Amino acid sequence: MENPQHSLPALFKQLGLADDPTGIDQFIASHSPLKPELHLADAFFWSESQAQLLRDEILEDADWADVVDRLDVMLRKGRAG
């Protein structure tokens, strides 16, 4: 059985966000950098359902975990990272 590979645009679509390169870049630019002690899903800008999706994917080490981790890194580094 193969593990599905998800993309960053697919995660943004799953979260109900703009999933084109410009939309993703704008989201990262306007919501970063996150404080080091803040868990990604606890950031103020997520809706309750978005935060729950992020938590579930990481806690369950689910199919989306790798791309959620990538988003976390991007939001910590900021636009220049």
C-alpha cells in the first residue's frame, strides 16, 4: 500500500484557503513568523475546524503530516525563509 503524497496547494485547499502560489505566498507573508513556543494549530488565524484538522493530522501522523510540517516551517521562517 502506498502512502499518498500531498502538496502544499492541496493542504491549503483542504483548509479552505487560496491554493494558488500567490495566495499561499500572501498567507505565509501575512501570518509569519510564528513564535517558537506556539504550536501551529494554536495560532490565532485558524478557524476551529482548520485548527482541528492540523492537530489531527500531526497527532495521528496521518497522510497530511509531512505537508503540515512543511507549512509549520514556512510560517516560522517567514517569507524570506
